[in-house]
Amino acid sequence: MSEIKMLAIELAKGSFQVCAVGLDGSVLYNRTLSRPRLIALLADQQACVVAMEACATSHHWGRVAQAHGHEVRLIPAVYVKPFVKRQKNDRADAEAIAEAASRPSMRFVAVKNTETQGRAVAFRTHQCLVRQTTQMINALRGHLAEFGLVAPKGPASLKVLEAALADEVSDLPAVVRKMGAIYIEQIARLTEVIEQLADELEAASKGDTELRRLCTIPGIGSVTAGAVAAFAPDLDTFDSGRNFAAWLGLVPRQRSMGGKSKLGSVSKMGQTDLRRLLIVGAMSVIRWVVRKGGSANRWLASLVARKPKMVAAVALANKMARMIWAMTTKKEDYRMA
């Protein structure tokens, strides 16, 4: 047990593949363990490196390993894949994790504490309920359209649908009115919970100095600020705001070779939740600029005048990400650039 330098663990629900690497880099064993046996192994093993893919339950197991004095290395799955040899199975995955974790240039994911993960659960619950509300409104619009009752998109059209269901003059069947009432009731319940969660997120943002400072950036509200606290690691780990924006995925995809730079559309890599919120917030700022016919921010006004709205929104979102990094790491207030 003392000769083990690293434990590479392929995570699962009840069966875990553990690859033990010795001091000389050789594989000592690669076997399957149950959940109780894995807990016992982490408790009995002397302090070593515990490597895992940054996937579901990895932060929990990272905290368990840290509690027993181990050094935890969480690796993004996309960085482990190149080290998989031939067939894709648990043994090969565990060996690939060990190989990737031993690379000196490998990048690792910080282990999140329970409070940070709790914020992420609250945020994703809010977003899930918003999607369910939109789904139910669209379903009700589709059903009533079959009977000639057409309403615009969005929650604002809900009153039109309610009035159509309540109109006794129309020839809607009784079963349609009954089903419509069920939709309306469920939407009202979800809306109430969504508003309650939004109020809690706003209250948390007002009670935190850092989040309150971030809310002063145009296009960033309490939900986005809370998402930064929930999903972003310690921003001091990034060397610059450009690195943080790249971590979010707010950079173009590159296919460069032979000294020729070829940039494409924005990649799908990075933190999707934060990237989406920043782009949505940037688009709201751009709509306001277009409506007002200009902006005091000369850079933004010139950008909107030269580029399509979505391109300008991504560029503004990138700049917002760099503002977040600068304001958080330097403890500075927002200043219009």
C-alpha cells in the first residue's frame, strides 16, 4: 500500500475501476472495487495522488479523498480520451486517467465544496423550471391552435389563452377546456416557484459584496452573478481575463496550421451555463443600444454599427467575462471602458 504513488479511479455508481500506479510509474494492479471497498481503500491508503475524470460525483469523491489527506486531480474527460489505448472499457479508461494525470502540462479542475455545489443545484433548478414553463405554454398554444385559437409566443400570451378557455361562446369541447385548465394551473404553480427562487438568488446576490459588485456590469443580473459564484472556479487561478473568457468558450474555433490562422465560429467547449447567460445579457444590452440609437460606450456603439447583432453580442459577452475577472481579482468597481 505504501508503494502506491497514484490511484486512478474510473467512477460509476456501484462498481469502480481502480488503477494503482507505483513509484516507478508501473501499474501495480487494475481491479474493480465496490463502493464500500473504495471508501475503505481511500481511508487505509497512505497519502497519494487520487486522479479521476471531472464528471458526475467526481467532486464528492474528491472531497472524500481530500478528507483522508490525498491530493486530488480532476481531469476533464476530453483530456483523458487521447490516452485511451485501443478498446473503450473500464480498465483502459482507468489506465488512461493515470497516464493523463502524470503529464506535467495537464490541466486539472478544482474540487468544489458543498456550498458551491448547492448554489449550482439552486441555479439549475431555476433554469429547469423555466424550461418546463416554456414547454407547457408552447404545448397549450399548440393544442388550442388546432381549434383556431392562435396566440403569440412567450409568457405574455398566457392571458390570451386563459381568456380563450374562459370564453363560453366558443365551440371548444369540454375536455379541451378541462385540459387547458390543468395547463394553466400547472403553469401558475411553476411561475410561483420560479419567482420565489429568483427572489432567493437576488437576495443572495445583495448579501454578497462580490456578487453585488458584478451586478453593476450592464447585462449582468442576480441570476448571472449567482451562476458565476456557482460554476466558475477561483478566478485567481486564471492568469488574465482572456484566459477566463476562453475557459467559458467565448472564443472562435481555430483550425490553424502552417503559420496561417483560420478562425471559425464560437466553439461549443467551455462552461455552457455561464456562456449562455453572458450572451443573453449582452444581447439585452445591444437591443437597448439599438432602441436608443446609440450608446455612451463608443466601443459598443461602433461594434453594433459594424457587426451583426449576434456577433456583437458574443464580442460583448467576451468583454463582460474579462470585466468579471478584473473586478473580482483586483477588487475594483465597474468603470465604463
